[in-house]
Amino acid sequence: MIDPVEELKKHTSGVVPLPTAVPGSTPVYQKAGATGHRTLWVVFVIMLLSSLAFYIMAFRVPVQKRLFHILTAFITTFATLSYYAMAVGDGVGQNKITTKHTQKHFPDTYDVTYREVYWARYVDWSVTTPLLLLDLCFLAGVNGASILVAVVADVIMILTGLFAAFTVEESPKWGWYAMACIAYLVVVYQVAFNGRQTAKQKDSKTATFFAALGGFTLILWTMYPIIWGIADGSRNISVDAEIIAYAVLDVSAKCIFGFWLLFTHDNMASSASIDGFWAHGLGKEGTLRIGDDDEGA
């Protein structure tokens, strides 16, 4: 006699059971938490106080010697605006990333991730990093052509990083990232090689100071693409961790850099002094006169 139960087991033993859950059915949202928001507010306050300090330091020296003070104060001023925008939620967007999972016996499934991207940070960097480069280049005495190359390469680096942060497909994203890294190497060459060679032609104190400050800056700047790679790039760390990492770098590269530059530069006997239009404006010759009649009119 045939046992129907045993026959059923024979015919169904090779059938793969259906999954009880469908992967990727619920989107994942990667966004800042309470720690991240507090960090943004703390850095906003640090940038604001640093800006006020730099402006006060600027007014304590003659206008001819305020070049570095003004540039440095502008750096933290723009950073203050950026961090305020991020803290109140106005400088952030979302990038939708869809990950495909190929199944052998079943239809493909998809994981959807929404990650916050702080675009205000890139706006900040596109303004503040060229200003910071001007600080370094003016300190070393780099020529105008090299300064232009460094600033343009820097802007390209920031823009390609922004494009990468909002790119959905993996291959184009890392393509943008590679372009940003190449542009960064151009910046490194202009600062580390051209800047150092030019600084050596000045007095030894300026050359030593530039080497220390430039090296400090390049070490910090090298950390930015690393953080980007594990944050916006591969999404291996949380948004809060990303905010904290960038906060430490920004405070170091802007505030600590600024105080170090201004305190040291003010105590140097060979500090830069600029006259002419910077200090005195347009002279009498060539200025506009309003209300003066020509003689004999």
C-alpha cells in the first residue's frame, strides 16, 4: 500500500522554501541624531567667537598689516553661516541610494537608503578653502600664476566632491571622487613644493613657520577625503560620526590655524605691510569729484 505522506515528501524534498520576509521592503534613513545636532550648534558658537576674536585682532593693528587678519576672519565668518544653516536644518538634503540584490531562484530585491547630505558644508568649503590657500600663499610669497592654479584646483576639488555626494550610482560616484583627489594633488604640489621653495627665499623664521603651518594644514586636509570615503562614499559610519569628524577637522583647519597664523605673524618683524589702495583707497588723482564746476564755466 502506498503511503501518501511519504510520496508527498519525495516530491517536495527538492523544493526550496519560500522566504518569509522580503529584503529591502522598508527604506533605511541615515540622518543626524541628537549628538550630531548638538555638535553643529557647538561648532557654530566656536566659529562665531573665533570670528569676533579675529576682527578684534584686526582692529588692533594698522590697516597696512590687516591682510591676514581679514582673510582669516572671513574664513570663520563663512563657516559660522554654514554651521548655522546646518544646525537649523536649512543646509541639508537627502541622497537616495538603491542597492540591488540578485537572487538565484527568486526575483531581484532592492534595498533603499536615504542618507542626509549637508550641502551647506560644500558651499562653506568652496569659499573658505580658497581664502585659506591665500593665507598660505601670501605668507610664502607665491607668485600669482601659482596662486590661481591652486585656487582653481581647490574649487574643482570641492565641486567634484559635492557631485559625488549626490550621485546615486556607485561607479560615477567614485569617478567624481577620483577627480577630486587629482585636484587635491595639484593643491598639494602648489603649497608643498612651490610654496616651500618660495618661502625659503625669505628669512629663516618665515620659512620655518610656513613649513610648520603648511604641513599642519595639508595633514588636516588629507583627512577630509578619508572621512568622505567612509561617510558619504561607502556609508560605513553614521551621520553623527560624520558630523563629529568634520567638526574636529573644521575647528582645527580654521580656528586653530587662524590663531596660530595671526599670533605668530604679528610677532614677526617681517610681517607683511600693504600700502596703496589697500590702506589708503584711491588717491586724489583719478577720483570722482561731484559738484565742482570747471574753471571759467
